[in-house]
Amino acid sequence: MSDTLRAHLATFDRIRKPGAYAYERVSDHVGGVHGTHIVFGSLVHGDEVGSLPAVLRVIDELNHGTLKFGGRVTFFVGNPEAGLAGVRFLESDLNRVFVDSAADDHEGRRARQLRPILDDADVFIDLHQTIEETSNAFYIFPFGVEGWHWARAIAATPMWVTRSPEASFSAGACCADEYVRLRGKPGITIEVSQRGFGNGGEERAYKAIVDTLAIADAVAAGTTTLAAAAEARPEIAFLQTTHRELFTSDALALRPGLTNFQTVQEGDLLSAPGTPELRAPATGWVLFPKYPPRIDGVYKKPLPGEIYRIIGPLPGHPLDLYNLR
Ligand SMILES: [Zn+2]
């Protein structure tokens, strides 16, 4: 993978439009017709590389005028150094450190370089991939009315793993999309496919990008409103996390073969033979099952926070559940 990634990064460096930002893995395109500024993130987790070919294709089409956007669109490649090393991050999870207190390590410094870009975004869309196989692409971010309108209008996927906007704070940590939401702007994360090239992420990311730009142009031109563009598409299926199993010990291990959106029944055994018993506490779908690499039988540190989640349908519309009507 790293040879392909290296080639794609070289292409990015060659075709990118340098803009006003100091960070060098940015391409910044100004259409000059209206002021809406859309920002897309790729490789915020270094090994989630699948959206990068789509970003290159869009940059190339913008450069050649075969794709037009009247506003400003900025693409950044978040953590290519981790990507080239084949890992999620080098020193700390970049998608946790958009905070003033971030350490002076690789990802802390990168977050400081990226924050001025996020500070300018009217809409931020972060393109991620799951570790294990997934039968669905999905949005994953806390609910907000404007974010909902964008997500439904773009229709990048009909599924959204969401939660109350009030539950979005975790002390001392901040994701890129959350950083934008704290500014009062929509910050949207899409898991486009399983990680890697060729798993369907490129096609989904490309469509999400061009559809977002088309909607932003149409809204700026007054031919539609964001709410009307959303209303014109089917409602999203809202899902919520019903259980998070914390990765509390080196002894824990999932049974092989669990994938995203795999159906489990309450009581199903999810742990590997000979490891502490983990049983699904509820019926639903598995999300983010983790099989961290082991060295001499011991997990590489730091352990992920959760070993798996269970998700299920949200029992109503978020507008009602979160008292937003
Ligand atoms: Zn990710």
C-alpha cells in the first residue's frame, strides 16, 4: 500500500493549488462566485487512505475546469506520515488532539497546522474508513439540524450513527469535526468503506465531494435552500450506540471474523476461545470491532478505548428525541 500512497501523495504535491495556509498538504481552490467555503479532510487517520484518489480526481477536474465550483474548496491530507508507516497515528490520535492542550508531538503539531483551515470552514466533511469490513458506508457524528440537512442532501449514505448534540464533549480531547461544530458550523464524518484502496471508498468519496459542491453552488445561487435540498432526498436511517465495551485489559480478545453491521443477538458470545467472556448485552449490529496487532502475543500500545460497540435504531426522530422541533 505504501508505494501506491507515496505515488498519490506525489501527485497531490504536483497538482495541488497552494493557498493561504502554511500546511503543505493542502489544495485550495477559489471559484470567485460566492463565499461558501467547504473543507474536506482525508487521512486524518493515516491508514484510512481510500478517499485520496477521489480527492486527486476532483483537484484535477477543478484544475481543468471540467468540474466547476463557485465557492472556495480546500482539501487537506491530515496524516500522510502515519499513512506511509501503515498506521493510524505515530504518537497520538490526530482525531483527538484539536485542543489547546495538545502535546508537542507529531499529531499535536499537525492539529495546530490544520486548525486555521478548520477555522475557515463553513462546512467540514471528514472522510474516514473503518478498520474491519463493513457492509455499509455511514455517517457518524452528533446530531445537529444543519449537519442533518447537509448529510441528507448529499445522501452519501442512507445511514447515520448519531447521538445527542449535548453528549459530544469529552474532556481534553476534540475530533476535527467536533472542532468545527464547536464553532457553530456543520462538521460531518463519513466512513466511506473499509480502509485501504479499492474497497469502494474512492467512488463514494468522489460522489460525496461533487454532490456537496453542487449543493453549495445551488444554495448560493438561490435555486434551492439547504432545507429544500435535504427534503428532496429520502430521510436518513438514524442509528445510535447502545453499548460500548471498553478495552479494559490485555486479556480481552474478540472471536475472529466480526465485521461492522454484523447482526448479534442478546447473549451471543463475542470473545475468542480461552479469553474473558464477552457476550452481547443487547440485540443489534456490531460496530468498530477491534483486533489490534500483537507483538509476541501482547497488544501493541496504546490499546483502543473500545473493543467493540453495539448499535441499533434510534427510537424516533432526532428532532423529537433531542427536543429540537
Ligand atoms: Zn478514522
